[in-house]
Amino acid sequence: MQIAIMTDELSSDLETALEIGMDWGIRHFELRGIGSERVGALSPFTTHHMYQTIERTGATIAALSPGIFKIPLVDPNVPEGFQVLRWQDTEEFYFRKNAIQRLEDHLNVLLPESLAIAKRLGVKTVVIFGVNRPDRVSSDDCPEFVIDLLREAAKKAGEAGITLALENEHICFADSAEHTARIIEKIDHPNLRINWDPANAYYAGEDPYPFGYQFVKDYVAHVHFKDAVTDPNGHCRYVVEGSIRWEQQLEQLQKDGYKGFVTIETHCRPKIASARQTLERIRKVLG
């Protein structure tokens, strides 16, 4: 098992993030945001600068997180109630048409671009998501449209020799460990595995370890490390040390033979202090 860190959890400036991480003895990094752009949709200048910086520093890129399919799913059909007024009917039609187009663009533009970056950098893992659920829609039954979308994405990744790691995220159909594993099993493609994020499972209302982990343990290709607690008012928030049994989770991953990356992704401020404390916490277990 190897430690990595999300560069924009240290700094939005890639060179600064790599310098800080390498000063801490980290050599592996995950790319998500650079400046105000996200990997996979970078400007030509930012892309050029990214390659130059990585080559100059000698950093190894553990994974990419381009945000693929972390966008809303909407019913393409305009509800009859909106069709009474022509202006409202028109607005809803184009809203839904554009939403479907975004999903297609993620599959046919953002994914191929991300795979191309991964290949050039020697990256074997690209993190994706299970499409945002509409309000009041349960994640118990993932729509066939989403299954087909993820299956096609896995096929494209397979052709590129890259693994897609489906991240469990509380706003998506792949939210809990149980639901995410169910999607993986239904698609049954060797290039679609899981990016296990216990804190996101916690946000989804699931006990991530030991309960949630039992569903995903055979499919884990990548891990994100952050922690969370629930306030007295019932709201979750990310913290450096919270309710997740991370020490036991890391030990279990080792026992199960996991040899991939654990990426520090605190979502906390102050960013550098939070990342440093998290790194120390992981090193106490991994040595």
C-alpha cells in the first residue's frame, strides 16, 4: 500500500503542491484541480505546464480525478404540467436536452481526453462517479441508462488499458458501499472497479467499516482518505479525525493484500496543516 496526496488539497498551483508533498517524503500524487480548471478539461497552456512540471519534479501520478459523470441525471421528457405555457415548455426542453448532452460529452469527450492524459503520464487509474441522483430519487435501483453509460465507459477504458475506479459519493447512485458494489457486479467488467471512500459512505448513512467494507473489499482499486463526524443537529462535516475507524480499515486493507494507493483528500482547512496531520495518522499505521 502506498500513500498519495491530492495535489489541490495542498495548493491549486501544481508546482507548489508537488514541492510541499515531496518535502514531506511523498512521491505519488493524484491530479484533480489545477488552478481554476479540472484535469481532463484543462486549457492547452495548463496542460503543457502540467506535463512540464511533472517531468521536471519527477513526481509519480497515482490517479486522475476528472469528475466524470459527477453531473445530474434528468428525465429527458418534459412533464406535462410544464407544457401548458409555451415559454416554460421551451425552457424545460432545452434544460433537459443540455443535461443529456453533458452526459454524452463526458462519455465521448471528457473520458477519452482523461484516458489520453493517463496514458501519457503512465497512470493506470481514473476515478469516475455514478451520476448524480435527482432529488427524492432512491439509489436502491440504479437506472439502466446509468448502467449502460458506465458499461460503455468501462469498455473504452479497457481498450486504453486503464482501470476506472467508481467512487462512492453520497449524491450519486453509487453512494454507499453496498450500492456501489451492486453496480460493479451488474456491469461485470474487469476495467471497472471501486474507489473506496469511507467518508463518503458515512455521508450516505452507512457505517463504512466494518459494515460497508465487506461489500467492496473484492473490488477496491483505489482509496481516498478523509474523515467525518455528525454534528448534534444531524449534519455531517469533514474533519481531520472523526468517526471513521481508519486505523482498523487500513490494517484490514493490508491483511486483504491491497497494494494500491491511499490518497489523502481531507476537504478541511487549513489545507496544509490538515493534510500533514492526516499523513502522520496514516504513517502511524503503515510505517
